[in-house]
Amino acid sequence: MKHTGLIILLIIASKLCISQTIKNYKGDFGNGKASYTYYDNEDYERVFHGSFEYTSKSPALIKGIVYTSSTKVNGNFEKGEKTGRWSLNTNVLDDNDNVLKNTKVDGKYINGKPTGVWQIVYINTNTGDTTNSKIKYSNDGNLKEFQADKIDGSFNDNGKFDGKWRGVYWNNQDEKMERVYEFNNGIVLKCITREFETGEITDRYDITALVNDFYSNYNQELNYSHINGKFYTLEEVNFTQNSYLNPEEDYVHNLLSILINWLPEPFYWINGRDENKSYSFENIIKEISKDELIALYNKSNKSDKLIDSLILAQENINQQRILEEKQKEQQELEIKKEKQERNQRHADLLLKYGSAYTFTRSEYESKSKNKAYEILLQDFFKCDGEGYELSQCIEGKLKEKGININSRIQNEDTFNELVRIDSFILKVKNALENLDKESEKQLKKAKNTQEVKHILSL
């Protein structure tokens, strides 16, 4: 067993030695030449480890004269992470000014993160003009301070814009402008835009009161603030070196568009780790709806009395809305049913009273009943005559009211009048059909309408 354990240890040690054997590379690299040391890990991935040097040269034509465009990089890696002092020295053609510009960058890395003070120098080789810039990083790689000819300011411990900043830029009219900023944890409290030469203020932006109210009511755990019945959240703005930023569209974007070109990231292409690095120097206060707040809250699994009350109120509103929708649906069904019944009733009446003659038709065996029915029709329609004459009179009376009983047209006037007539006729016929013998004897002696109505209790 002892020998077996020793053999296993020797195998593991052997593999570690093989996988971390330092190798040298010298040859083509990107657009130039490189010399560096490395080792292959257990997955056969190349891991930079040790010194690194890169150089490139190419011709650059400026006003008919050929110059040499060059780049030189020196630095060190430790297990794939940049470490120690790194430097960059370039002479690159500036297509905008058609001149050769020299850039020198010098700074320090710890565990792959920039740290301390970085120096950046830009030199116009044509005019000799020099621009010196300085960037200060914390030990965890966050930006702390930035100083240049066009921009300067500081960052808080979270790497956000903080305190006062100043930026110089050219607007769309090619006028030199200056902006003075005041930040609180990446949020623009105030921004003053003014002409650089005269100092004339052309624009003011100030949300200091809103930001103060936001933080006074801020629930950091759930990231929201309730101000005057409205809800706000703190949102981080992210961008990369490939982000498009228009200085004229947003106050902070002017600052970012300047800063992004000065970030000391000239070495991202060496081991391909920082090319799409995302930066976030800015926060914004964003108004959100009540529903958006509740949705965020439901995802958090945390407790908040205000939001709980909002949810309860919303549930009550939803229940009330559902109830109202059901009531409305029921009302619509009842209206539909009523309309269908009305149409059917109308159709039945038109079928029942197909002509004016139908009104005068009676089939009682008793002559007195038939006579009483006719008398009551005469009184109801205000007509004289009997039989056909009475039918003609009734038809004329209906036409006077715009009702043509033979047309089968279903309109409101026709329907209402038919209902009134039908109600009267049903009442009369019901009275006649239920007439007792004594009353029928009296009906034979009746001489006028009033006596008939009295006998039939109409």
C-alpha cells in the first residue's frame, strides 16, 4: 500500500511538472512580432507567464512622405494575469489630422487589475504639442481620479462619478464648450453648459432636490424610493469601448465620450480578456410604474409594508374589475335576451294581427259578447261602423300614427302600439270568456260603452 501511494504521488507530480513547464515563444503575433514565455494548463490552453514584449512597424504616408508607424509593448504576466509595470509606446497615423502621433502609457497591474497612478502622454510629432494625463486606480482596480487637459474629476469607492467634474468638448456647430458637473454616486445632480471662450451659460440642468428626496426615502434592499406618489429605482448604466455615445443627447454621455478614449486599456488584445470589458461610471434615477415595482418585489422574496399594501390594493382593484366585467357581461346577456324576446314578441304580434280585419274578428257564440267586443273596439280606436267598415276605420287610425300593419316592418312605434292594442284585446277577451250567466244577461241589456265596461269590470 505504501508503494502504491508513492506511485500515485509521483504520477501527480509528473503531470504538474509537464503541464507547467515554461516555454518560450518568439515570432509573429497579430500585426507584429512578440517574444514571451508561457505554459500549457491541463486543458492544453496557453497561459501567459513571465515577460512579454511586442513590436510592430509599418509605413505611414503623410503628405507624400513615408514615415514609420510603430508600436512597442513591454510587461509581465503571472499565471495569465498582467502583473507589475506595463508600458506602451506608439507612433500611429492620425487619420483625422493626417499627422503622426506618439502615445506613451505607463502603469502597474496587480492580479490583472490596473492599480496606482497611470501616466499617459500624447505628442503631436508635427507640432510638438504634448498632452499629459493621469489616472489613479484603487488596489481593486476601480478608478479613483482622472486628470487631463479636457477632463478631470474623481470617483467613489464603487467606481462611480462623484463630486465635481469638468469636461471640454466641441458641439455640432464646432463651438468649444465646457460642462461643469456635480455627481452623487454616479448620478448627475447638476450640469452647467457654457461657452468656453466667453463663459456664457447656455444650459442648466439640476435635479439635486429629486436626488436628495430619492436617498431620503431610499430602500436599498429593494432598490426603490417613493416620492410624492411616484416610484423610482436606481439603475446602472453600462457601456464598452465600442459603445456609441452622442455628447449632444445626454449630459453624462458627453463626459463618457471623452473619458472612454482615455482609458488605459491598450493591452486588451494581447490575451483577449478585456476587449469587451464593460464599464459603469454612471447611475440614473428611473421612474417606474406601480406594476413594475410590484413585479420587481415579487422576484425579490423580501418584505416591505408599503409594497404589500400596494399589492393588496391592486388585488382589490383587480377583483373589483373582474366583478364589474362579470356584471357588464351579465347585463349584455340580459339586454341581448331582452332584445331577442322583444323581436320575437314583435314578430308574433305581426303574425297575430296580419291585417286590420284581425282586430274586429270575434267568434263568440253569444251575440251579446260579440256586440260588446265590437262596442269596446269602437271606443278604443274611436271608430264608428261595424264589420268591414270598422276594420277600415281601424286601419286608417293606425296609418294616421305611421303604422302600416300589412308592411311587416319592425319599428319601435309599430311594436309599442301593437303591444298596447294586444294588451287591451287580451283584457277584453279574458273578461268576456270569464263572464258568468248573470253578467251575460246584463250585457244583453247594455245600451252604451260605459255600461259594457261596468259589467266587464274594465
